[in-house]
Amino acid sequence: MKINLQWVSTLILLISALFVGLELRQSNAIAKATARQTLNNNDISYLKSYINHEQLSIADHRLKSGDSLTNYDRHQLVAAQHVNFRIFDNAYFQYRSGLLEKEEWQKYQSIIRTLFSENEFAREMWSLYGPNFSVSFQKEVRNILDTLES
């Protein structure tokens, strides 16, 4: 009987240690995601400082109306895409970390495909700033672009 109690006690300790380890791993993942989110918010705040929202609205209207765009209009439209793709990069990180459901990431993939298919400024932004995104996100975007080109 004494041996069985020792085995049970040992098993309980091992299971407890396993749960503590899992909790630490989860806490670590959440801490990384929180830090990444903070950095991403800082990046977006900085990038938004280059966007004149009134001018962006005018540029978007000109684009949709088929009117000619000024260089400044083009700059605003590229800057807006830079912000969008920072959001997408962070969403991809959250997805890879298990903190964003696959269905949510697939929604972002669809938006990225649509932007690359229909918005020349998304492609222009990517050609200018693509290397500044996380390597894993660059690979994901390359896969999306490859499916569009095939």
C-alpha cells in the first residue's frame, strides 16, 4: 500500500509539473504576442504620420473615378497599403503563434490576394518595402503572389 501511494504521489507531481510547464509556455507565447502587438502599434503610428487622411480620401476618389493622380496622391495610396500590410504581418504572426484562428487568417489572405489583384499601390508598396517585413510573412506573401501568377 505504501508503494502505491508513493507512485500515485509521484504521478501527481509529474502531472502538476507538466501543467505548470504548459502554463509557462502559454504565458510566454502571450507575452511575445503582446510585445509584438506593441511594436506593431508603434510602427503603424509612425507610418500613419505620413498619411494625410483628407488627401488620401481625395486620392482614393480620384483613383475610383479614373481621374489622374498626382505624385502625392500616389504616395498617399502607397503609404496606406504600407499600414495595411503591417496589420497583415502582425496577423500572420498571431496566426503562426496559435493566437489567431485559421479562418481569420484566411480572411486576411483573401484581402491580400484582392489587393494584389486589384490595387497597383499594394504591389508598388510591396516592391518598395517588402524586404522590411518579417521573413515568414515575406514567404507567405510570396506564396500568395505565386498562386496569383499561376
